Amino acid sequence: MSPTSIRALLALAVVFVILATTGWTAVRPHGPADARSAAVAAWMRAAAGGRRLPDPDTATARGVARFFASLTRPQALRLAHRYPLVVGNLNGAPLALRYQANRYALVRARAEERARAEGNTLTPAGRRDAARRTERYTSLLAAHRQILAFDPSGAGRAAEVLGDLATASRVAVVVPGVGTDILTFERATKAYAAPVGMARALYRRERAAEPGARTAVIAWADYTTPRGVGLDASTANLAERGATRLEALLSALPRRQRVSLFCHSYGSVLCGVAAPGLARGQIADITVFGSPGMHVKRASQLHTTANVWAARDSGDWIEDVPHLEFAGLGHGTDPVSGKFGARVVSAKGAAGHPGYFAPRTASLTNFVHIALGRYAAVTCGGTRKPGCTSGLA
């Protein structure tokens, strides 16, 4: 290895150590140890109509869809009520049934957290955490919300759909990064910095731009993210596990739908790892922003037919993280650099790492154009020629 590479690797290690010891590494609260595993174990012992239930870990989305199509409505609802943590997270199950199952699961989880918050078995900090989870579950139970996935285990995971996912011709999936869990899934202040706020901002602007368009947006926080900008964030281990979950989600969507991925921060590592395994032709766009890298040296190594876009605000601290990869540490070339080969778009006004979906930002406007396939309207970033939309209809 050259002296330059050694110095760069050491710099990367120093950056992650500094960030991990100066407040970026968050200690997450924990919920039930593994509620869904217990639910899956009970599910695998059950049957419906005299038949075994599909294995949630091995059944394909098509196989799950065929199974539920063979059930009567009462049979399907009975399964959703008895095993909500399975049905609510089962790719291929009818969407309406998943939404209903997750309401059942949220009601039960809220009751459990409320009892923990009001009991005397936890420390004061534990009771405060339980109270915060109670509030979060109440919010997720609002009548208009469509919760596509929910698991209270550990730090918690969730996904939410905006719009009609069943009839949409264009679907955008927001993939968040470090520090995302059930408590940070949404925010009351600076809502655009959390997955739900990102998805809502995108969906609202889509509807305003093309009221008649059949669109849906998924706020997808259904993977275990790094706890902070430390060792977990410097490797692709969690991204690889998350990529498997993202691939499973996308496999359940109709192939006629055009899907655009919007991947923030560590979420862009996940999207990079997932890209080669995603269905060619279905994924129209992969957009990364505030990215530490996509775990490849060049966009061509993603082996995707999707348009690869990249954005970074000039005030985003991620720019100072060395973009390299060696021995599993780091995530490769900077996606906004010329040698990577992505289509670089403007993020003017984003004001730092969490602000890409803030109102009146060039990044949000560009993301809307990308999601709607209006490539000619995209504002390019940087000074490279030709422009980022060259060759696109």
C-alpha cells in the first residue's frame, strides 16, 4: 500500500474515532428484546384452512400473495389479529391487511409501553423512554396513516406509505441513515430531517406539481441503522443486512411501477450494496445525498440500469469524511466527485446534513422532478460538462 493510502486510511479511522467520542454516537433506548421472533415462532406452529402458513423468512412475495388469495376475508383478518407482527411485515400480503395488522400491533405495543411507563419496574430513564414510545405509537395510530411495517423490538423499525401504493405508477422510497429508529422515525420540529417528514415533503410537492399523477412515497426505516457515526457507520455490515430487507420490499411491488430510491447518508451505502440485486427496469433512479459513499469506486460498478444521481450541500459535514475503502473500512469514492460518474444535482439551500428536504431548497425541487421523471427540469450541480441530464428524455 502506498504512503498516501496509509495516510488516508489513518485519517478515516481518526475521523470516526473523533466523531464517536464527541457526541455523534447515540445510546439507543431498547424495547422488547425480540417481539417479532416470538410472533414468528407462534405463526410457524399455526395453520389456516388445514394448511401450514408460509415461512416469513423464506417465502417469496409471490408465494405469500398466492397464499392470501386462497383465504377467505375472515380467515385473513383472523391471522392479522392473532399474528400482527408477522402479517404486518409480510411482503406479498395484501396492503390493506398489512395496514390493519400493524394497527393491531401498535395498539398492543402502546398498551405495553404505557404499563411500563406507569409501573415501578423501570428506572426513571426507562419510564421516560416508555412514555416516549407510548406517544410515538399513538401518533402512528392516527386514522389516516398507512403503516407498512412495524417492529417494536430493540430500538424499533417502521415504514409508512403516503398515497395509494396499489395503484401508483411511480413510487419513491426514502431510505434514511444513521440514528434512525422508532423514536426518530418522525420529528415535531424540523420534521424534514426525519424519514416521515422527508416522505411527506416529497409527496406534497409531487401532488402540487402533478395533481393527476398516480404516485406513492414510502418512508422506509425498516432496517437496523448504525447507532452513531462510529465503527458501525464506517463498515457496510448493517447496510448489507438492510439491503436484503430493501430487496424484499421492492420484490413485492408490481414490476409495472417505476421506483425511485432517495438514500440519505448511511442509507446511500445500503442503496449501493442493494443496487446490483434490484430488478433491472423497475428501478428508474437512485439518488444519494449527504453520502459517505456507495461502497464502490464508480457508479458503473453498481451494475444497475437506474439513473444514479448525487447531491451534497456545501455545508454538509459529510464532505470532511475521507472517501475511500480499505479492508472493509470506509465506503469508497465520493458520489459527487467527477471520477464517480453520478449525475450531480444542485442542493442549494439545504444548509447542512439533515436539510435536503427542507422547504425552498434546490435539492427538494430536484428530488420531485426526479421522482416524477421530469429530468429536463432538474438543476445540475457542480461545473462538469455535459450537464447532469444529458441523454435523458
